[in-house]
Amino acid sequence: MLIDTHCHLDAAEFDGDRTQVVARAAAGGVRSIVIPAVERGNFDVVARLAHATDGAAYALGIHPMYVERADEADLEHLRERIAASIEDPRLVAVGEIGLDFFVEGLDRERQRRFFVRQLEIAREFNLPVLLHVRRAQDEILKYLRRTPPPSGIAHAFNGSLQQAQAFIAQGCALGFGGAMTFERALQIRRLVTGLPAEAHVLETDAPDIAPAWLARGRNEPGELPAIAEVFANLRQEPVQTVLKRTSANALRALPRLATLLR
């Protein structure tokens, strides 16, 4: 079984052929797609899309790159929306949340405030988190230790081996996708081969982070089987072993997904 643990299927890039995108993914063996929100304005969209897509699930949260156009009312709305949806089996996490210290000009203190509040919401409702960790791994770890969620996924992970081990110790799996397919991505490839089998989950982050063969084109969940082959080759393991392990890791990180996929 293949699970795309992070795909922005609601993105405008898919507006012209979303049905075909989903069909191609299913034909390639992708059993489930997890669709994270990025701001209050797309909470309804990701929920509706998950319900309209066989095997899909969603997460609700405010992305660190969107917090500057959000306010305290949006955080309260997030909490209320999660409270109202907690019995929905397709709601599997709080996300995409975290910190982004790569993009210049973003208000880091505002990011921290929104991140901490969303960690508290995840704790309150016993939900995992989908984490955006770009250039902020150590600081995110600090907040995870203070307000630990039950589990989670560090999406598009590109930290050090020591940082990876610290995320694993906090109960998080690490997401790997298109970036891993580039031969020059030496650090990510070392994490693929050097971490234990229970550390990894697969993702696309579609329409972003396209694999090497798309030459910066639009990524989509149908690329996940080929991404899994690269992962298997790097680990020198059979593809079926990789599919079984990464799916088990995804279900462990997102337990409500296991109920949905019974």
C-alpha cells in the first residue's frame, strides 16, 4: 500500500484536471492521500475534497507562511472546527503547522505564537501534527518537548542525523519525497539509508517539490510509486518491503488513518 502523507490536492494547479490526477494516483497504487490545510480559508475545501476522494484524509491548521494574514480569531476558529469535526474519521491531524526560518521577512515571533497555540490544540484533542520544519528543526524540537503531541510527521525533512533522531525520539516520523530523487541531495539520501526502517514515510508535497524527472514541473500524487522506487534503491531493499514499512509507519504516525483504511 502507498500512502501520500502530504499532498496539497486542493491547490489551484490541480483545478483543471483534479479528477484525472486522483485517478492516476489510484492506478499507481496510491491508497490514501493526506491533504493538509494552510489557513482558515481552505479548511472547508480540504475537508470536502477528502470526503470526495476515496481513501483520502485531511488535516486542519495554519501554515507558518500564512500566519501574517491570520489572527487570534482564526486560531479560535481552528479549535472550534476541530472540536466540531473530531468524530470525522477523515480528520487525522493538526496541520500543516510549524516554523519557517528559510523565507526572509517572515515574523518569527508571530510564527512561534501560532505554532505553540496549535500544538496546544493538538494536545487538547489528542491529534498528531503535520510539521513544516524548514530551517527551524532545533526550535521546533524545543516546542515539541514542551507540548508534545501524541505523534506526528516532520514533513520534507532535511535536517541532520542528530536532529532526525531527536524528532524520532519525540514520536515523529520523517517525510521523504521528490527532493530525495536528486543525486545532489546527499544529506537527505544519507537520512534515507542511515535511519532505521520505522523512521520514514513517503510524501509528494504536490504540486511542489517535484522529483528529478519532472524538471521543475508540477508534482502530483501519481509520482509516489516512482519516488518509492528511488527510496527502495537507496536502501537496497525490495520495493514491496518499502511499501509495507512506510505505510505501517504512516498509520502509526496518523492512527485515525488506519481506521479510515480498514
